Amino acid sequence: MTHLHEILTEGAARFGGRVAVIFRERRLDYDALLHAARALAAELREAGAGPGDRVALLDENSLEYPVVVFAISLIGAVFVPVNFRYSADEIAYVVNDSAPRLLLVSPGYSARAVEASARFETGTRIVALKPAEDFLTRDAPDADAAFSDTNEPAMVMYTSGTTGFPKGALISHGAYLANVEAIANAGELTGADTLLVSLPLFHNGGLIALLMPALSRGAPAVILPRGFDPDHVMSLVEDHAITVTMWVPTMLAMILEAGANKRHYAGSLARIWYGSSPIAPELFARVRAAFGAKLYQFYGMTETGMTAVLKPEDHDIHPQGTGKAMPPATLRIVDTSGADVAAGEVGELISKQTPLGMLGYLGNEAATRKTVRDGWIHTGDMARNLGDGYFLLVDRKTDMIISGAENIYPREIEKVLMAHPHVTEAAVFGIPDPVYGEAVCAAIVPAEGADLQEADLIAYCGERLAGYKKPKHFITRTELPRNAAGKVMKHLLRAPFWKERERAI
């Protein structure tokens, strides 16, 4: 395969009438999915979209989502997924940045799209997205676009934007397919599996790490609707005999806290992939005890693709590790001079741009030059070299606190705070200190009904952390600020403390 839509065209040739995707009570087999995609492709051509154009989609997880993705590839256009949680202003930002010829919108988001269109600076047309079944009764001409280069762009995937405006990572067909194959291989996915797509399809996690690997292997993909209700999720695991899925640590915690795993049979679940954020040791132990599944931790980012995995057997060797490079990724951990760090030391994780990484940021050469240097993508993630290719993420480079010449990694402190029985969430960041440069501050979301005192928290941390790592200040919040992708925006927590001076990092 050289281009994205070949996952479907080859899948239809191999699997035909086998179920491809399931959404609620609706389903499409490979032949029907291909027919619907080709019929929509014809409609997109009639609407004026063609090779090289960008076509955006604003929709929740749905049966229509894969139809749209493949239809856009079939006409040689570039897919732009839009986060359905975006406000009208954020939708307008993505449209103005990516300049799609068309914006396909599902019925539930038409009002927001119309509101956003008042701010469009492009000639983008809004097109109502029809149900997938509508396309099954239409002509589906076999007029697939001709491609000459696997490095042609297939998608613009926007970053989560935790420190500012999101950037559009331009991903080629070759990188897309290499990611799909790498994930399927590392996760030991086969056509005998049934996979639950429990992450949003506008994100790499749902689309590239779950849906496409399933379709490439002939494994039926059960698509979870918007939202994450533990009992509904576990009922799907039971009803469809799900064998593999990917859950982020927060989802795992929600399932266990709700006891949903005890109310629904999960014996079919053979493999749990997890990632997106570090998993606390206590939660990992509970997950292992609750499920008989093998656990795989995946690591990646929008710019690099999925690049590392901690396989089930590796969890015993490096129980707190993040993983090691999975073929065909190449990773290094480097110091500020670009030299590889020794085992036990911390440096920035960098990933070879080919074959898994982005081409660059759409229309942003300055940001591309800053991130991609000499063929390596600088992730901004600080990692400890554990030896033998394994590494442990310690924090984001921009989140690292420098206090009295000591490097402090907030994630380590957050893990300690999150183990406190009366703390629901914690975010640690640096604030100005006249003596040490920076001091450690923690934003805490207390458990419901808890009466947390700063002195008690300081004492709690003092028993578990070195003195220079202890938070010196605490602030209490009812919730932490998050972006549309659900990630904590620490820059908003830091900003009030740094109004009068510039932060060095």
C-alpha cells in the first residue's frame, strides 16, 4: 500500500462482506464502506474538491467518519479533522489556518459551524453531511485519484495547543500507513480480533492508532459514541466480545472507580493498549488485578506519530518505564548540545522524521524549523535513559522547573499528590522566587467533601519527596483548565504569577 484509501480498497478485495465498522445498531461491511466512500467521493468532486485541496470534517465519532476519511483520500484531497469540542472561534481558527475548500458538518454541529462561518477568511463552503446509508443507493464510480508520490500529504492533524494556538501537522500518506502498520504489529492485532474505538476520531489516538489498524487487519471496529460512560463502555466490551482497545489512564480509573468491570463480563478482553499520559503505579496495579488482559503502553505525539511501546513483558523489567522505540521508529535522548545522554541521565527525546513523522507544520515554516532539525523532530519531552533502548518520560521541557540550579520535573510531584486519598487532580508548575529563581506551586482539585489544608499537603509531600521538590505554595481549584482535547493548560495556571517578569524556559 502507498496511499491511505488503499486500506479500504485492498480491504474490500480481501474481506468483502466481513463487517468493517459498527456504530450503535448500524454497521457497514467492507464492500458497503467502499461503495459509500466512492459515492461520497463523487459528490465531493461535484462540489468542486479535487487533488491537493483540503476538505475538513466537523463531526463526533460516527459511522460516517470513516466514509468521509476514505472519500477524501479517493479524490486525492487532504483530510482536516476538526475537534467537535471546539468553540465557534476555534473552528474559525482551524478553517482560516488550513483553508479547506469544503467543511463537511454533521447535523448536530450545523449551528456552531454557521456561527463560526461569520469569522471565515477563506472561501470555504459548508456542506451538510448525510447518513452513510444514503450513499449506498447512489452510483459509486471507480474513479480513484492517481497518486505519484507516497509523500504527498494525506492529512492536517492539529496539535492539542496546550501552550497557545494549535498547529497543523501535515502528515503524508506514507507516514500514515507506516504508523498504522507499526501499531498493528506492536499491538499484535489480527483479523481474529474485535476492536473498540474508544477515543475521538478527530485525534490520532482514535483514527490512526485504533480505527485504521483494525481495518487494515480485517478486525471489526466498534466505534464508541461521544462521551465515556464506564457502564456503557463495558457493556460494549461484553456484547461485542471486544478483544482489544486503547484507554487512557483517566478512562481506566473511571471504569474501576465505577466498578463497571465487575458488572460486565470482560473475559474476551485480551489486550489493553494505553497511553496519552503517564499511569500512576497504584492505578496500574489495580488495572492488572482487575483485568486478565495483557497491557501495552504506547507513546507518540501528533508530530512524530506513534514511536514507542512498552510491551507486556517489558512492564516487569521497567514497571515505570514509558517504552522503547518500535520499528520503524528511531529515537534518541540528547542533551542541550545534541549529544546522546548516558544511561540514568535525562535529556530531550527526539524522533527521526522519517518514516513516521510529519512533513512539517502547515504554513508555518518558522515553527517547522524550530521543531525539525537535521531530520529529527524535537518533541519537547524530557526523558530518562533507562538503558537498552528503554526510556521514562519525566516531563515536558517547557514545564520543567529550575529552582536553585536543580531541575524539577512536575510529573514526579503530581504522581505523589495524586496518590493522596483526598486529591482528585493535581497540576504542578513553577512560579517566581526571589532567591531560587523558581518555586514549586501545585494546583489541587480536592475530592468531593474533602477539607485539605496546605500544611497537611506540605507535610504529606515532605515524607515522599526531597526537600527541594516539595511544593511551597498550593492553590485550590474546582477544576483544572483544559483545552478542547482535554489536556491541562498549565500556561494558564502559571500566567498570573509571571505578569511582571519573563520566564526563562
